[in-house]
Amino acid sequence: MTSHKRLVSRRDFLTIGSGALLVGNLPFGSPLAAAADMAAPEAGDIDTWTSESPFLTRAFALVFDERNDANLPIEGEIPKGLRGVFMRNGPNPEFKPDEHYAYPFDGTGMIHAIYLENGRARYRNRWVLTKELARERAAGQRIYNSTFSPPPHANLANTNIIHHGGRYLALYEGGAPYEMDRDINTVGLFNYDGKLPGAMSAHPKVDPASGELLAIAYHLETGGLVYLRADKTGQLDRAVTFQAPWPAIVHDVAITDRHVVAFICPLVFDFSRKGPPAVWEPDRGTMVALVPRDAHAAEDVKWIKGPPFFHWHAVNAFAEGDRIEIVVPWYDAFSLTSAARKLELHRLVIHTDTNIVEDQTIDDRPCEFGRINDAYLGRRARYGYVGLRDPRPGETPQPGAFEAIARYDLQTGKKTVHQFPPGVTICEPVFVADPHGGQEEDGFIFTFVHEAASVGGSFMILDARRLENKPLAVIRLPRRVPAGLHGSWKAA
Ligand SMILES: [Fe+2]
């Protein structure tokens, strides 16, 4: 059975000027808009539009329909025992944004979900119906500005979706989470019974042993940080405020069995500047924040100075003795206005006895979106999986859309690559444990696949143990799913 909303095809081309910022975020200049005191309209007669922005074309071109498609064609076979739902978030603005629209931080989130049940697959997608989107639908026009434009700003709920404490949470680092149900209907804003002091992180980590959720939220204007911890039932039991040495993006953290680790990179924000609000100041180095997981106060946080670098994500970390090792996609410098940069996979070794930070190169090839078997999060994990830049002749790569997936054996350095054909790109490769397996590598890689030449797209299941092999299953989708950000699997 297939159904989707009726579309109104009013083509209205939006041009974004060349002065648009490439990347960046002003997430904490965005107070939550007043709640719309009205019944939330549903996606229905949505005006579609197109854009020439590099962030809204090719793999990022938007979709405007909300679908529910069952019994999808499958090439190959879904591995036995896989039952559950994979959800992935990503920006998909419903209304035309202003000229400063920037990947990856603008655009209200849309969740794309694949349900696996008894060897069959079903697809469903829904916008996160934030209060701001509801207001815009009621008004029939955009009300909120892009992140790099002046207020008002919306909670976009567009970066990640996880399942914790019995709730599906759509996450954004500039606001509180939005709770979704399993059918990806929006339940509403979730602020931990009023205990969340401000924004949430888009990248909390869940400890596989305790079930605790650990995160650090940040405030770009003040440099304020908040260590957040929720127990396995979703009760927030820590909200410890402390101060970064300068205002910086803290998009992701890593955990060990003892710490939450954050990097304050020398991309220094100052909104009183003219021009871009952030400047690369490598002489500051990078300050490592080691937050004890049981921290109660700012004084509990240990700071260590390391070499300058920038990162968005952490693949994994672990602590052994006086060493903490962290693997990150590593940028040698970062600018809000220039795409020129070096991106490599690095291992940072923090010596907590001598306060020295070593920087080791694992691979000089660009990669992003690293994941591991989450059962090993915060422990010594052998394998990391990343989106790998592997450009094909004649193609212009897009940031955030990768041509290959790599598995790194972090013990031996061996790299195994799954390459995709020309025109085909992927985003985050998510490791899903094989319910019949017991070893770290026993699992599958799930990812939505964008096919430039196809009206449809696909969802792919690869064998994590034999990543280079052809997919175990390719689920054909009735229409393309745009490149997006982060997602997760919840077994039934
Ligand atoms: Fe991210």
C-alpha cells in the first residue's frame, strides 16, 4: 500500500548568493519561539520550490512529501533476526530559507525511517513538527531566519535521532529535544520534566553498560558549557555548568568509562566582530575538557592543553591507566567562509599524568561521520566505520555526501573500503549489531543511499565483517531520500 500527500507544484526558484557562509552555527542565539497557541496543521498543500544553493541541490535537494510505503522491493535478503526501525534525521526546510542558508545547520528536521519486520521493509518519513514549523504552516510562510541571519531563530530539531529512556528524541544543539513516536509523529518538546536548563546536545552518548546518557551542551555567545547526564530511564540527574576558555563549537563529545571528553578547538567565536563571527586562532591550541562522569561542579573538570585542530565528531574513546585515546575526523584548520582545509583520521592520545596530548595520523584520506559498534562505546573498540571521500573522475564531491564507506581496524591500521558506483553517495554508516553474533565485528552497516541518476533511492545493508562485498540487501525506495545527518537503529 502506498500513500503520500498531495503536492502543489508551484515552482519558485530560490537563488542563494555567493556570499552565503559555508558552514557554521549560531545555535544559542536562538531562543525558542513562543509556542504556537493553535492546533498544529499537518503537511498537506505544501508549495514546493527549488534552489541553486549547493546545500539544497544534488544529494541535498529536498523532498516535500510525507510517505508511507510498505512491501518495498528488496534485492538480496534482509539478514534473519533484524526486526526494528532505523531512523535518520536531516535538514529539509519546508519554506524557502533566506540567503544565508548553510549546511548542515539550517532547515527543519525531517525523519526518514525504515521498518524491518519479518524480512520485509517499510519506509515512512515525517517532518519534525516543531512549534516553529507549526507557526509557519499556520502563517503559510517562513517566519524564522537562517542561523547566520538575525533572530528570530527556530529550534530545527534536525541533527540526530536516538532512542533513550523509552523515548525517540530528535536532537538539535540549539534547543531542547523533540520527542517522536515510533511512527515518527511528533509528540512534543521534551525538556526532562523542566530540568534541562537550556539547549541539549545533538550528540549525547549512551553508555552501553549503565544505559546513562552523557552530553555537553554549549553556548556560543558566552562560552558556557553544561554537562548533562540522564539515567537509563531518562531522568536527568546532572546539569553541571562550567565555562569554556573561549566560546567555541562543541558539536560532539566522547566518553570513556570514567570521563566525558570535549575539545575546545581554536575556532573562536565573537559576535561583536565585523564579518564572520569566528576566527581560527591556532596559537591558543586546543583545550581538552575531561569531565568526570560523576562531576557535581565546575571544579571537577580537568583541563589539558593540546595542539590546535578542529573536529565535528568523535568516533570513539577509551581510557586505560593514565592514557585516554580518542579517534576523530581531524581538520588542520577551520573557517566559516572557506572550504579549503585538510581532513584526516587521527588518534589523539591524552596523557593524564603528564598533561601531554599526542596527535597521530591514522589515515590522511578525508572522512567523516564515524561510528562503531555502540556496545563498545567508551571502551577499546577495534573497528571504526566512516564515510570516506573517494571522488570519481568528472564528479564534484559535495560536503556531507561520501562516495565510499571505510572500516578501519584501529589495532592494525588495515582499511577495508566499500566503493559505490559513479553518482552514488552515502552519509553516516551506522553499525547495527547482528542479533545472532557475539563479537564486536558481528553486525551490519545501514545507510541511506543517494543515486543521482535515479528518481528513487535505496537503503543498503552491508555486512560489517565483509564490508567490501556486495550488499546483503538493497531496499529500493519509491523516491530519493536526501543526504542528511545522523540516525540510529532501535531493535523491536
Ligand atoms: Fe554531527
